Amino acid sequence: MSRITMMIDPGLPTALFADVIASHGEYVDLVKFGWGTALVTRDLDHKIAALREAGIGYYFGGTLFEWYVVQDRLGDYLDLVERTGATHIEVSNGTIPLDQEGKAGYVRRMSRYRPVLAEVGYKDAERSARLSPADWAGAIHEDLDAGAELVITETRESGRSGMARPDGHLRDDVLEAVLAHADTKRLLFEAPTKDLQVELIRALGPEVNLGNIAAADLVGVETLRRGVRGDTLLQMTLPRTVSLV
Amino acid sequence: MSRITMMIDPGLPTALFADVIASHGEYVDLVKFGWGTALVTRDLDHKIAALREAGIGYYFGGTLFEWYVVQDRLGDYLDLVERTGATHIEVSNGTIPLDQEGKAGYVRRMSRYRPVLAEVGYKDAERSARLSPADWAGAIHEDLDAGAELVITETRESGRSGMARPDGHLRDDVLEAVLAHADTKRLLFEAPTKDLQVELIRALGPEVNLGNIAAADLVGVETLRRGVRGDTLLQMTLPRTVSLV
Amino acid sequence: MSRITMMIDPGLPTALFADVIASHGEYVDLVKFGWGTALVTRDLDHKIAALREAGIGYYFGGTLFEWYVVQDRLGDYLDLVERTGATHIEVSNGTIPLDQEGKAGYVRRMSRYRPVLAEVGYKDAERSARLSPADWAGAIHEDLDAGAELVITETRESGRSGMARPDGHLRDDVLEAVLAHADTKRLLFEAPTKDLQVELIRALGPEVNLGNIAAADLVGVETLRRGVRGDTLLQMTLPRTVSLV
């Protein structure tokens, strides 16, 4: 899979959510109901109906998975997945004390139920900073081996943790190590800020899989992919560029 | 009162406002029409109707009160309150040159008309920084004595003034002094940013009263209160945590 | 022309766009479909219909003009303008390698088709920083001479480039030079952040033309112009201020 755009829903009101899908659904492949928002969303059924009609996949943020795991209630989580018809399961250890090996075990188990999106990286900036480029590459390799359909590289909603530095730019060393060990088609890069979106499209091309895209940025990301925004215009049009007056 | 969530309306378009209340109204106790936005809102009546139907209180930002006061038009302000059925009156001196004693006098007078929310702190960062922890505690005490139902601690929409430092984090010394002198149930903490929401919930628990919450953050704040977001997950679930695989 | 407010549409969903225009259209004079968003907006016709009904002008971001120019497809651009009934044409050189003289040539040519908004300043922060105050004043003068109805001063969507410094505040030296050489009524200042809106209204008064205003900030900007927001309250009400209790 490539050119995937995953939108995060941080708790949009229902009519606005439907408006976003009706207006820009063609630019969305997956919707993640961010962290545990699904538990406090009154009209989750309406949102799901809009996604089904548009043929868009949907799943719950990894934090919700962790919330159930840490309480030893995995069965309840699988019931929720079943009841809502979620198309994927995200498996992560961004918050709870679960090591990489333990996470890979969950990737293996959850793959029996749904295609799994496995996340690498921690929400805590310091904990993420301690992950070396080799750690990132190793964890990605392990999660794919365990059966993950896609591996997600964490950068948080702020775009300042995980694979991003505290200044909001990509950790180039990590990116390099990751690309040396994994097929980019199997990676979904969280890119909640325009800086990260631009850097990833410049580095990996318009087909790069991007995640945690806000509803308000769907059109913006699509214009970046097509080179009709300043940041990527010259890169994309260069082959077609003519001499100027 | 506790676990109050006050949403600020900075001038949402009418249908979106109704959508927010219909979708997330159960997580809102009070709506503040921010500063003087009510004066330039075409369909204020529609917004008010949505709030009444949902049983949510509403009032005008303290800046509007100050705008009338500084022009010696308090009677016009009371007419507006009467005409719109505002359920509360906010009394503040965040912008105009009105001292604490003068403000407390207005708290006393306005309490005859509506329950009063009295604000402590200034919009100007430097002016706020000059308030010592003892000044904060004293002002809160005085406003409660004058009859305020709740005292609001200012942090501005940016979350970088008042009780927040320019770096966006809480002034711990002020928080400590305030808590030593007032019942947290009588305080409403302005917390427009996720950083402040997380710090206040971690420090004072999920029942803390939070204000200046954006419509887009209502669900996020509710998940923080319930511990289904990374930032508060371990704190809230710890008692229920089991050993991990 | 003065007191113009230009709203930027970065790709709002269709119903929300209509809601904004219905609710706050009276505070909008011009809508810019930002950069190349028009090319990836499914329901552009619906948006245009809402603007026509409200009597609001609309045009495409300068980046779209540049995208066509750099591909030698100016005829296609004029077809788009014709087909959509855009009321203005923005001519800019913010991204492509087109010098000021070349841009002024396009201002002249495009003026045959529509009133032209000519933009001065570059999207790249370093390239913009190299423009001296005299360069800014000269470029503005040249574009007006070439027939531009209005000259737009670039600050990007982030408010941290063009006439803004990297810290988000105005370049005072540029502002001074610009004002010495041009009638403010012929200038439209991009002011996407509250800091810039406040600084421009304080410096040039409530009638200043402001651009790149987000839909979410329309009411906020109007309250700043009228002095019913903290940042401009005392300036606007001072003549009417009475002594306080």
C-alpha cells in the first residue's frame, strides 16, 4: 500500500465529521479515532456509518488498546472492535510499560482478528529520544515479522516527539536507519504538522504514507502531494518547467 | 461545584456551534461568549436557544463587562444581561485600570443580579507577573468574600499569561498559595492548552474545574479526566493495573 | 478601498464554508482560495455560489498563478478564472524564480482581465529577509504603477516570513518604509496571527486592510477593529473613557 492518508479524529462534532468525509473523503484512506475518544463520543455510530458509505477504513488509537491491556481487559477491547466493525487494530506501547518483545507478541495475537497497525516510538519525548536509530529499525523489523500490515512511526499530535525532534523537525538519523531496513510502503509516518508533511514528501516523494493528518489539513496535504503548494511546487513541476519571461 | 467545564466561544459560526452542543453538550457546563464577540454575532439568539435546550449556562466574557464599565455604561450592560437571559455575570479587571478593591465592589453589586464569576489576574503578561503568590491568594479571598460564586484564574486564550508562565506551564508558587487559601471547588482554572489541562488534572485530580476550553478540545479534556489519553492514563488506571504479559 | 478583510480558505469542508459565510459574511470582503486548493476542492461550485449570494469577491492564491506560469500554461489559468467567475487575479512571485520586473509585467497583462492583487515578498524566510525596506517600497511602487488595484504584503500562513520576522512580529523598518511610499488604502497586509492583527490595528488604525484571516478568526478581527477585545480596548475607548470608581 502506498499514498495512504490517515486522518485522526480528536473528537469532531458529528455533523462536521460528516461534512469532512462528504467534502474530502476521496483524500482519506483510514480514520483513527484518536486515543480513547471513542469512549466519550455520543454519535460514534453516525461517524462509522459515514465512513462505511465512503469506503474508508477506521480503527481506534493505540492508547485505547493500551488502556484495555493495562487493565487486563483485552477481551472487552476485542468486543468493542467486533461491535463497531473496526477494520484494523492498532497495537502500541507508547504509554504503558510494555516492552518491544511484549508488543510484538500482541501484534501476533491481534493479527488473528484484524490487520494490525503496529506503532513504534513512545509518547514521552525523553523515552523516545533514548531510542537509537538501530532500535527504531529493529523494532520495525520485529513488528513486520510478527505480522503487522503497516508500522506506524510515532510523532504524537504535537509533532514534537517520537520520530520528530523537540524542535518539530524529523530525526534524520532515524529516518535513514528506518529506510535502510524497511520498505516505505509498509510504513505509515505520523505527520501532524505541515513541517513534517513537507519534509517527508520532499524526502520520500508524494506517495509516502502519512498519518495523524487533521481534518483541516486534508486538502493541504493533497496539494503538497501534487505540488500545488509553495513548499513542493518547484520539486514537483521541475521536469515540466519552462524558461520564464 | 466541581468538575465544571467551561467552553469559550471565540465566534464560532452558528451551525457549527449547534453541532458542538448537540454532539458534546454533555461535557459542557458553562459557555462563555469570549470577550466582546457577542456584540458582533449575528445569530446570538440561535446559540442561546441551543444552550437553553441543553441546560447549559452562558455569560459574556469579562472584557465586555470592562468595556461597558470604562465607558460608564453599566446600565446598558445589565440590560444586555437581562435581554439575553445570561445566567451569570463575569466581573474582571484584566484590561482596564480598576484595582482589586474596585473590582470587589463590582462583585458585590453584580451579585444582586446574577451569580458572579470573578476573575483574578491580568491579560498583560508583565502586569500578571508582578502579582505575588500572596496577591493572588488575597484577591481570591476578597472576591469570594464579596459574594463571588466562583473565582476564575486568568491565563488568557494563549495559555501564556496570568497563572501560566510565558513558557506555557503553570506558576507552581501561585498554585500552591491559591490552594492553601481557597477551596478548589470555588475556583475555575482557565486552561486553554493541553499542557495546562494535563498539569491541572495531574495536580488537582479529574474533578478540577476547567475553563476557556475550546470546542475542539471538549472531547480531549473529557478523555484526560477519565484517563483514556496517554498523559493521564497511568495515573488514573494505576489502582486497577495488573502485571503485564 | 479600506477596512477590507480577506479570508483565506485553506480547504474548509463545504457545509462549514457555507456556515461561515452565512454567519459571518458581513465581516468578509474577499475570499482567497489558498494556493492550489481550488484544484482539489470537489464542491468549489457550492462555495462560489455561497460567495456570490453574499456579494463577496473571490480569487485564487498567487501560488496557483505561479504554478501555471512555471509550466507555461497561462492560458489554462485564464480559462479557470473565466470558468469560475473569479473576481480578481493575484499575481505573485513568492515561490518561482520570477524577478520583480517580470512580475510587474504580469501585473500589467493580467489587469486586462481582472483587477489585480499583486503580492510583494517571498515565502522563503531567508529570501524575504534579504529584501531591504527600500526593496519593499520599490516593489510596491512598481506594482501599483503597473496597474495593481491592491498590493499584498506577504507574511505566509504562519505569520513568520515576508513582512513578519521569524519571531512572528512585524518588521518595523519595512512597515515604515512602505508607509512612506504608499497609500495604506492600496495595501492589503497579510495578518494570519493575532499578534500581527493587533500590531497592524494599533499602528494603522481599525480601517487597515487585513488578509489571510482564518474563518475561525473573523469575529476576533472584527472585535479588535471595534475595540471590544482586551488588546485594543483602551486605544479605541480612550476618548470615551470616564474616571473609574
